[in-house]
Amino acid sequence: MKVVVAVKQVAQLGDEVEFTGDERDVDRDFLDYALNEWDTYAAEEALRLVEAAGEGEVVVVSVGDEDVEDCMRRCLAMGADRGIRLDVGEPLDPIQVARALADVVRGESPDLVFCGVQSADSVQAATGTALAEFLGLPRVAVVTKIDLGDGKATVSRELEGGVVDVVEVDTPALLTIQTGINEPRYATLRAIKQAEDKEIEVRPLGDAGEPAYSVRKMFVPPKGEGAEMLNGSPADVAQRIKDLVEERIK
């Protein structure tokens, strides 16, 4: 069994923040970085499935500069077998990331592909869905339990209000993993040191396509007089939201 896990190093804001000179990003000196929480659970679930199968490998893939190798090595210390990094200097949007990852994942021919449900910094939940589309794989989102069978997986997924939906999906498939599906293991000091010596394969970025969106400006919003309660029909509320957005971006 082979499971490919897409992981991300996320940015975490501290108590203070300053923006870059072009006001389109946060100054990196005011950011901390860590492995995305959802991806930790995805890596752990992949390791458990391979261990239960008795054979196979877990491959972690990521997109970014050499700094993202820190989060990849955490997965290697947990027990992942290999790491592949697509070398990128500038940030990509979720659709570009998915398009870049697709060729790597396709070349691995995995039985399962795992992504975290979302990333803690962007909170868009877009990469996993887009990656499944580029790969032509069936997808199940917000997965809280996985039972594997012969060419199929029975998967529990979390819906709104605590409802759990159980579906059967053909494999290979892409699953986005929810926190709480397991208890991620702690890497031992020995495993951490061994992970430092493992080579992470670095590949050049392929065609990531045009950006799906662009950031015009980042700023700390001024304190206002409080919230405005919107009443009326859905159409009236939608129109008022549209008017407010247009007022702010003029």
C-alpha cells in the first residue's frame, strides 16, 4: 500500500504584525511557521493504514522553499518513508498548489491520497478538492474514519451539526482528513535525529498555471462603531453585502 500525503507549512501570526513594503503580505519577521495541524492527522492516519497493511510506504509532498522541509521532516520523524518538495520561491494560491502537486502524485501511483481538510493560515479547504479534480480521483471531504476493503474504502465524513455520513468509495481516492480522527504520535529524539539525515527529493516546479486570485492590499482594519445587523429577505441581505464590499474597495 502506498499513501501520498500533501502537507503544508503554515504561517502563524504573533502578537504584533507588520506588512511588507508593497502592503501585499505580512513581513516574515513577524511570523512563526509550523506543520499544519490538519496535515499532522493526515500523516498519522496514513502511517496507521500502512502499518495495519503490514507493508507499503508513506510519501509526504509539499510545495515551497527549503524552509518547508522543517515540517516535512516532522512527518519523516513520525515514520513517513520519503519526502518530495517542489521548489517554489514565491507563494502560490491553492489552485496553483494543487496543479503543481498533481504531476508528482500521479507519478507515485498511490492507493490513497491524503490532504488536511484545510490549512490554518488560509482556511480555504480548496487544495484537496482541486487536487482530486486534476487527478481525476473520487474525493471524500472531512473524513473522520476509514475502513479499507478490496479496492474500496468505507469512509465516515463529518457534516454540519455533528451528523456523520458513511459512504463507500472506490480506490484510489483522495480523502481530506479531519482533526480528531486519531491521536498523532510524538516522534522520539532518535527518530527526529534520523529524520534530519533523510534526503528530501527536490524537484523544479512545473506548470502551476495563472493565479486564481491576487492580493491587492493587506491592512489592519480600523475599529468601527460595531456590527451592522442585516435584515430582510436573502436577496435584500445579499444586495446590502454587495454594496458594503463595493464601498470598501473603492
